[in-house]
Amino acid sequence: MTTPGASRRILVGVGGGIAAYKVCSVIRHFTEAGHEVRVIPTRAALEFVGAATFEALSGHPVSTEVFEHVDEVPHVRLGQGADLVIVAPATADLMARAVTGRADDLLTASLLTATCPVMFVPAMHTEMWEHAATQANVATLRERGATVVTPASGRLTGRDTGAGRLPEPQEIALLGELLLDRADALPYDLAGMRIVISAGGTREPLDPVRYLGNRSSGKQGFALARAAAQRGAHVTVVAGSTNEAGEPAGVEVVHIEDARELADEMTTRAAGADAVIMAAAVADFRPISVNDTKIKKNDDGPAPIALTTNPDILRGLVESRESGTIPSDVVIVGFAAETGDEQGGVLDHGRAKLRRKGCDLLVVNAVGDGKAFGTEDNTGWLLSANGSETSLPFGSKTLMASRILDEVRALLPD
Ligand code: CTP
């Protein structure tokens, strides 16, 4: 396991695709985080981005050939010395060459000497991605232990849209960090598992222009989705309001507005799930009625808004499991955002909530004073119905997601 903040050696292999320009931001992310980054472009990559850009961003010379700087035996030194290799954009041709063990340039030769985790981030046109040859190559790379990220869907070069887009640089960087953290774990330990995750906040409508909402950014739910998909799970995110610009690669995202829509989606989808994670911040109350027209203020009197209580979705899922409406072995995970008060500390409230909700795992976060909501990092505890209590060390929400999924995995059948 990585010591947070430790400098690691990251080899970025850049393939010849238009998305090569996005990889510049990935390189920058890792150098700014204090890591040592070396870049090996293919000859075709240099048709898209010049060597000077990669040299300036990484602070090291770049070469495409095995026969340059031969005295340093670069293909052995760079491959063997890396803690992580990221190949992006991984073109159809580059993956085909990696599968057949070709060593006809510095990048493919280095891939043969790398013993660390290797992540391919494909980008190509939908037809090329879906072609049987590419899919067979992806399967082979995965069988051999490499991570091949499922491409995002969206606008491709030219006018077409579809699967094959390179995920956003931030997404690639987070996936890379996850691999640095989990170098010793099986990359596909959630393969075949169906995981449904709620994320973000609900918006309870008052009238055509207003709603009751909350500050949830959706970051923790999306981080869970990203991490679970990378470990091979089939992931659906049921998302309310979030600050997330893009959708995690390879994840199905369903959008909802209010708590009752969220309840419907979660209950329906839990029936076919192996694990359900309620990371959404659900409004406990909603206006009794939604006005068709904008509510006018009442100059002297009280606010003309009466509230009623929303369903407790997490509790409802546990009850559905008890009554047999959803499978008896579905793992149910809840979150608790707590502040300490005169009745007890954050952890005391967490323990009481775990008993009240009846779920299998409860992630307890301390909130208030800028903690948890909207931040990049998080910390907390993981309480289990079997009585175990694990402290989650301070780190990115992606790393925290990875730890939570370790516990979920332990509760799922082999
Ligand atoms: N939750 C839910 N339905 C609600 C409220 C919350 O499913 N109507 C879920 C949340 O997604 C979270 C867990 O319950 O997984 C705890 O949410 P939290 O807001 O901390 O607790 P509440 O149940 O609202 O209890 P309280 O506000 O009294 O602490």
C-alpha cells in the first residue's frame, strides 16, 4: 500500500491519437503531486503533440526509439523502474502490439520489461473499439493482469459520438492513484458484481423555480462508482444534484430530482443488485405540496411552506430485504454525516444510526467546518453490523472508496 504523499515513478506511454493532448494534463497532475514522471510517446503520438511539450511537462528528455541513448538501456531502465505505467491514449494498434509482445519502439519494449501495474486508457472510434479484434486484445490484456479502462461515451473526433472517448484527465489521474494504492490487490475482484450507488443531493421542489436542497457534491458516490467499475463491477449510479462535470468511465448514470424518485430507482434496482450503497444526501423533508405557480411572499405572516417527511430509503431497503422483496443476500451500505453534540460524539451517533438503519456497513463522516461536503479529501470510520470498527485514514475520496469496497467485497460471495 502507498504511503500517502510519497513520490512514485510513473511512466506515461502516449499513443498516436488526437486525445494525446489531454494526456498533457495527466502528466501535469502527477508532477504537481510530487511524482517522478517519464514520458514515452510513440512516433505517431509526436504527430499530435511535440516532444518539447512532453519534455517540458515531465522535466526529462523523451525518445520514441530503443536505439537512442543505448548506453542507458532505456527500455529496461524505464520499464523496470516504474511503479505505475499509464498508456493513454491506448490506440487499437498500440494495444494489438502490446498483446503480441512486439518491441518495435521504446514504449512497447518498455511494456515488456514493466512488472508494476499497467493501465491502458483506450481512445478510438466506436467501430474500432467494438471490433472483435480490439475486444479480444482488451480481454487478453485484462487476463494478463493489466487494467484496461472502459472508454467514456461522448463526442469523438469529427461529428460522431459514441463509446471510445478518452476519459477526462482528472478521471485518468484518479484511476492511476487508485492503482498506485492497490498495486497489491486483484484488479478485477468485483468482476460480475452488480453495484447500485446513489450519489449527490436530492432537490425537493417548492414551486416552478425553487427547491429545498443540500450541499452534497456527489464526489464520494462518484468515487465509489469509479473505483468499483475499475475493479470490474457493473455499476449504476443514481445521481441527484452534483458538482461532477463528467460521468465516470464505464458507469451507467441515471438522473433523479427528489427523494421519492430516488426511492423508486433504488428499490427497483436493488432487486437485481449484489450491493447497494446509499451515498446520497437525501432531504429528510419535502414541501407538502408543489405550487404550480411561483409562491408569493407573505409580507407579515409566516412562510407559506409546510413540510412533510420523506421516506427513509436506506431503512426501506433493509425492510425490503427482510420481507423478501429484494434478495436476502444483497449487501446494504449507508453513510452517516454527523456532528458531535451534547448527546454524544460523531462515532456515538454513527453507532446508534447503524443500529437504527439495520444496514451491513455504515460509513461515518464528521461534517461541519468545511469537512466532507464538497471537499476532495475525506476521513471517517467504517462500522460493520458484525461489530467491527475501522478508521478510514485521511485521503482522497477515491482512496476512501477503495477501502469501503474492500469491506463490501469481503461480504460478497466468492
Ligand atoms: N437516507 C435515506 N433516506 C432518507 C435520509 C437518509 O436513505 N430520507 C440515507 C442516506 O443516504 C445515508 C443514511 O441514510 O446513507 C444516513 O443519512 P443521514 O442524513 O446521516 O441520516 P438520517 O437518516 O437523515 O438521520 P438524522 O438526520 O436524524 O441523523
